[in-house]
Amino acid sequence: MQNGTFIRMITRMQNVPRWDEYAPRFPDNAASHSFRVALFSLMACYIEEREGRRVDRLAVLGKALFHDMNEVITGPIKHRTKKEPTLHAHIKDMERQASEQLVSLLSKSLQQEFHSYLVLAEDQSAEGRIIDAIDTFDAMLYARREALVTGSVFFEEKMNELKTLLLQHPLTSIRELTASVFVEDDMSRFIDNVMMMDTIRRWKGRFNTIDDNDATHAFRAASLGLFNGLIESKKYGVAVDTAEVVSRLLCHDLVEGVTGDVLGPVKHATPVTGAAFEAYERAESEALIKLLPDIMQRDFHRFLAEAKDDTYEGLMVDVADKLDALIKMNMERKLNGVEYETGYRAQLKKVQTKYENPAVVFFLAYVLHDLDYVTS
């Protein structure tokens, strides 16, 4: 098994560009896109369940996070090229082989679930149909943002083309989400905040060789949360609600679309300052939650405002957040030791001494070793 290599491939998702041939104002990549697809798919689940349709939320989240992961092997391929009749079958076969190659890196106990998430991501199941539609929905949102900001004729035409398709989609959730965007109701403001996450840069004040933002961080953290949740439940028999962990990780930094990413030493300069920032962020989180339909608000309150509460799932959110920071520092220190070596060692010590749950032990024993020493 090469679980560390699989995790390394997750980190490479942000190196797979989208739309770059059109020189967009907002650079996009497979990681940011997959974060948005996962969060919008989660919202779609609530609408479909309101209509009486049964949806496996964990399957939706897994498929959404990993539906484009094969692109770390195949590279990005234009939609038009994928649909070219003489190439379509060849490309589909190549993508399937790439997905199967990625699944083979994982522990046997994880391969069945990840086969569904990668190889069968956009199948004809209820979950696969949501992912396929939300993939288009996110493309429409991205084109809309570019058209509004840049006045691009291409992106305006693309937005209108996809809008027409989505408003006629057979799934209620897709029609409702699309209509919300163009009537500019409260839910559309929540959606706009999600779109802003790729503009919130992380690790500011340091020299970075690898750019990072809240969208790519949320993607990696949610992917780690899913990986860790399945490791604990499938391999070690721990009772953990993995869908809950992933949902919280997708949402845990959404408030930063409003507040920005304030550096930790500033937030926690004194106990009084820390309390003030906590109250401010909670108030802004509550305001975001109120933008959502009633059917979503109770659960999204946990996802946003209580992400790191005292439940086991809250602990797993904190774990994934810390492990993602460890991965970032580990990547940076190899190219940028002066800036990150000390921070990496401090973060590693914190993880080693604070957490004892199986996912952390597994990560330190296997995944981190692979990230340091396995070159394939």
C-alpha cells in the first residue's frame, strides 16, 4: 500500500488548472473546483431529501471530492476534446485506468469505497447524477463570476448556455440552486460566499513556494477527513460519522469569506482579544447560516459554528485541520527550510502529543513516512 502517495496526489489537485486557456481573472484548479462541487452537492442533498428522495450523503461527498482526481495523471482535457467522437472512448478508458491506478495505492480496507468515489464518480446512481449536474452548476457559477467581473463575451455565452441546461434539469435541487443564483435571493448570497473562498489566501506573511487559499485547504482537509474517517471505521472499527466530519470540514472556514483569514497570533494575542474574535466570527457564521433555506439551517449550524465541538466528529475536524497544516509545512520545508522547518517540527510535536486516535497514529506511522521517503 502507498497511502502517502495517494495523499500526495490529493495535494497535486491544485496544480491541475481549469479554464487557463481563457486567461480568467480568477485562476481555478481541480482542488478548488472539487471543494465547491462537494459543498454545493451537500446542499443539493437537502433539497432532494425534502422531495422524498433517498441520498447517501457520504457517497455524494466522496464522489464530489474525487470525481476529477484522475486529472493528476491524465492532466486537464478540454470538454470539447472529451466529446470528440473519435477520441471519446479512448479518453474515457484512459480516465478509468488512471482512477483505478489511484485506488490501487490505498489500503485494501478502503478500496471498495474509493472505487465508487473515483471510478464510478459520475455514474447513473442518484449520487452520481447529482455530481454530474453540480459539476455543470459550478462551471456556470465560475463563468458567471468571470462574465460579471471581466465582461468576457466567452464567459457570458458559456454562463447562458449552462444556465439554460440547468433550469431544465430533471433534478429539483439543480433547478432550485440555479434559479436562486439568478433571482439573487438569500441562498445566492451564501453561494457567492462559497465562490469567494479561492480568493482568501492562507499563510500570509511568510515566503511561500506553494500558494494556498481557503478553497484548496478545505478540499484537502475534507479529503483527509474522509480518508481518516474510513480508516477508523473500516480498519479499526471506531464509530464515527464520516459524512458529518467531511461536511464540517467543507464549511469550517466559510466565515473567512466575510472576515478574512486573520493570523493566529493576532487572533489570540490575549484572552480578551481571542474572545472578541470568537464572538465576531460566531456572529458572522450565524448570519451566513440564516441565508440558507430552513431545511439546511440546523445542520449547517453544526458545520459552520460548531465544527470543532466536543464530539468525536469535532475532534476529527480538528485533526484533519492540523494534519493539513503539517502536510503544507512538510512540502514547504523541503524547498524553503528557513521559513518552515521550525514550524513543521512544532506542528509535528503538537500532533504527536495531543492526539491518540487511530487515524493520527496511522498517519504518522505510514502516510507521513511515505510523504517523506517514497518518491513514486
